[in-house]
Amino acid sequence: MKSKRTKALEISKKVKLKVWERDNRRCIFCGRYVDWNFANSHYIKRSQGGLGIEENIMTNCINCHNDFEETSRRKEMKIFAKNYFMAKYPNWNENNLIYRKWR
Ligand SMILES: [Zn+2]
């Protein structure tokens, strides 16, 4: 059985579809059109407890997703993504994106 934490970090299809529409079906970084299942990138990483909620999920093409996960571009991409989320959600706050067991 999956732990509560694992479940909270997963992205449901419902969230993916919502994020994909929010992002106009494009990678938020390069603007490339992608399929809905590419709405699967955690802003706060799963390993850091990043939740599978729309405020923490973005649509990324494969190239940008890899860059975001693995390269020195991560820092600048994170700033871009942060501004993107803040424009979408007036009360967006990184502290609300992380799993806490007392929730
Ligand atoms: Zn891209």
C-alpha cells in the first residue's frame, strides 16, 4: 500500500489536465506544444516533499524537464517558474507546496 506521503506527492490525471489547460498546452519554458501527460513537472521536487497540486506542477517538454532536473540552468528556470506561478496564483507561496504530515 502506498504511504500518505507518496500519494500526496503524486500527480492525478485531473491535476495534469488542469495544469495542461492552464499552461495553454505548452511547455512553460520554451512554448512548445506537448501532450497532456507532460504536465508532470514538480516545481518543488518530490524528493523534497513537493506536492502533486496544481500550484506545484507545470507543463514541461522533455528537453526543458531534463534541463530543470539536471543542469546548471535549474536556478534561472526556477526563478522563471516562480514568477509564472505567482502570476497565476495571487496567494502562491512555496511553503504551501511541501508535504507535512500534520496536514
Ligand atoms: Zn520546453
